[in-house]
Amino acid sequence: MIGRSEPTVSAVVHVTFLRMDRAPIEPGPALPATVRVERLTRCTLPFYRFLYARVGNDYLWWLRRTVPDAELEAVLEDPRVSVHVLYADGEPAGFYELDRRMPPGTNLAYFGLLPHAVGRGWGRALLRHAVDTAWAEGCAWLTVNTCTADHPRALPNYHAAGFRTLRVVREVWRIPTRLGLVVPERLLAG
């Protein structure tokens, strides 16, 4: 959590909220045979924090870094939340998190690749894996959001996967400086 007197840096982002109301009909891109996705039966807090930090470091993923351990462990232990990890050569290369705590919909709460996996063509296939998994497990709709701090291909990839934009909201994030995240100049609040 953020303390009232804690030093912060402010970032201005535009958050795009998206929704998919039915499963895609056409087949999506497949993951190469050299990678696999594993649904974790139990995601430990240290491993989750590793994934979240490595995937989100360049994109200002900060919120869950401020969540106390007990609170985040409770999320990870909830059977309605699942973490799916992309592995390449036995190493984590990305992950996604499906959150089913607001039925009848499912939220793609987090999605991304580790830096060494970006640009290899795995993002669209992993996104389709997430979409197909959510629909296969039963949901009335699937939501996700992205923002102007995310990778520039995030929003086009969500649209290409079949999500439609619901709304765009301007937000000012007060990011604790203790997290060591570098806010790109284009996002700094003036």
C-alpha cells in the first residue's frame, strides 16, 4: 500500500477498457512447438512477484507491487483466479492471469511476455491461448484493459483478437518512487 507521505512520481495514462462478448470462430495463431503454457496448480507469491516485475517493469506495472503479501496470497489462492505461464526451453517467457471473481464474466487481469520473449511472435498466440482458455472454462464475456504505458502493440493485438473498446479513461497514477520504476517522459505529469 502507498503511505500518505510516501514520495511518488505521477504518470498520466489513458486506460482502454475492452470486452469480448463471444468466443472467436476462426482459429488463432498457434504457439510454436518449442514453447508450452502451464496452468499453475499453485502459484507461489515469490514466483508471481517475479513474473509481475519482469513482465511489467518496462510498462509501469506497479499496483500489485504495493499490495501486502497476505492480500496478494489470498488472490493467488482463490480458485477463481488462475495463473498460466509460458515456458520456452524450461524458462518462464510470459504469463497471463484469468480472474473469474465477477461472474458471469472473466477478466484477463494480467498478460505479457518477459523482455527476452518480446518480438518473437509469441504474444498473439499466447493471447489467443488466454482467450480460448477463458471461453473453454465458461464465461458470458471476457474483459481486459491496457493503457498508454503498455507495449505499443498491446491495444492492436487485443483488437485483432476480437476485443472491442468500451471506453478510454484518463488516469493519474501516483507511483511510489521506492519501486524504482522509470516513468517515460511522455507519461510524466506536468
